[in-house]
Amino acid sequence: MALLEVSNLSIAVAAGGKLLPVVQGISFQVEAGKTLGIVGESGCGKSLTSLAIMGLLEGSQVRIIGGTIHFNGQNMLTLSDKKRREIMGAEMAMIFQEPMTSLNPVYRVGDQIIEAIRQHKKQTKQQARARAIELLTLVRIPDAEKRIESYPHQLSGGMRQRVMIAMALACDPKLLIADEPTTALDVTVQARILELLKELQQQTGMAIVLISHDLGVIAETCDSVAVMYRGKFVEVAPSAELFSTVAHPYTSGLLSSIPVSDHEIDRLDAIPGRVPMLGEDVIGCAFHPRCNLAQECCSLKDPEEVSLTQTHFTRCHFPIGSNL
């Protein structure tokens, strides 16, 4: 059994007396020790999916309107608030997109890690402090005993992100959701953070859901990839298979937009247009207004999911390199 199983998950935003769909019937599984990458442009529904898994949509205008989320055999959508809080932060944890807005600016970073530990484990403040120092050392923050007394603004972006990772790992979670964990970092720090996540996964055996807009990051890190566009998965495959045999024009466009260091180019490739806005009606395939391979039927009918192999699925009327 997979550690995390999401089935037909649908999420909508309540606005103007209507429920506007944001995530539409997505399904995926993540096994212990494996990494799933969810990739797509901003506005595709990636972060809302992660917040839904963590149970962080309560009290907002965003609603789960269909589907199930099973974690470690438990349906997260039917658990009591108390039971869900016991799991969140302990068995599943999340690294948020921007550490400067996720860390409390008026508390020392050490106190914030200590609070997370004592919330879920029966430890004295001294024991939790020792664990916090151990965690900061684990994520390679130098002079951890001194840094534990720092406020977030006294640390660099890379250091703050490491603090967020330390906090997420404080209770040895079985599942780690990393939402754009390297977006605000330079490429050198980004590489170190990704390497650190890999090492920690090897040590602990945790499952990781890595959310990103960067296919380069996904390729380096993930066992399997789900490409998301306007709330749907348009292509899902093992990482090596997806990058060797791209099937969906959107995936192809994302790959083409990545700069190649050993090629001189005057202008980067870009996917024309934009992701449709919330509540904007698009008849047929949601990607067809931006697709250079679109034909008449693409503007009339939303494509069904197509199996290219047992492990490679796409949602396209005319998959690239296919005889369908």
C-alpha cells in the first residue's frame, strides 16, 4: 500500500456565490522512500493540492468538493480536527514556499523549532533544545548552538530555508511536502538544498512530494513526475520515461523554455499566452489556445486520459510521437 493515496481530488474557490474549480479530479500515489514531482506554471493548482493534503484549507474560501486523501491508511478528510492536528507536523510535514513569510519574525528560530518538537513529543525544553541544535547541524547550519538564538531576519535566504527544513524534520515525518523549496535561492544554494533533501530521504526513508515550476529541479530529484495544467494532470510518468519520451505539448513547452548553458541563443523559447484565470471559460482542451499542435477537435472536446505505456499517461488528443 502506498503511504499517500490521493484519488479524484477536486478543489474549488467560493466566490460570488459560486464554486470556481481550481483542481479537477487528480489522482496519484507516493510510496515510502520515493519522490513525486508536481510541476507546472503558477496558477495551475500545485500549492492548493499540497495545502489540501496537509489539511490547511479549513476556514478559507477554498473547499475540497470531491475525492479522498488517504495517508498511512487513514482518510484525512474524515478525521477529527484533533486527530488531524496530531498527524500534521508529526507524521506529515511541509516546507513552505517563502521562509521569510513562514517563520515568525518576532521569535528566535530555535524557539520555533522547539515549539514544533514539544507540540508532538513529550520532551523537556532542554531535550527539545538539544534536538533543535542537532537538527540545525543536520541541515548543515554552521555554529548551530549560536544560530539557534538568531531571528529570521538575521539569516540569509539559504539559512532560513534550512531552518524550515529542520522544523519540518523535527518529528521524523513519514511524508514531506516541499512547495517550491528553492525558488528564492541562487543556483548554488538550490543545488545544496536539493542534495540535502536527497540525503535526508536516504537516511530516514520518508516519502517526498516536491512541487516546482522548474523541470530541471524535478529531473534531478524525482522518481516520478506529474505535469499539472489548470488543475489537471496532463502527463504522468516515471521521471526517466517522461524526459526521454515527452507526450504532451505543454510538457514539451516547459522543457524547451529551460536555458542550455552550452548553447548560444538570442532568445529563450516560451509558451505563448498564459494559464486561464480562475472562472475563465475555455471550451475543449484548456491548453489549446496556447498549443502550436492544436487542431479543430481540441477546441471542441476536453481530451480523456490516454495510456501510452503501463506507467505513462497523458491527456491530449494528439500526443507527441504517438500513433493515437
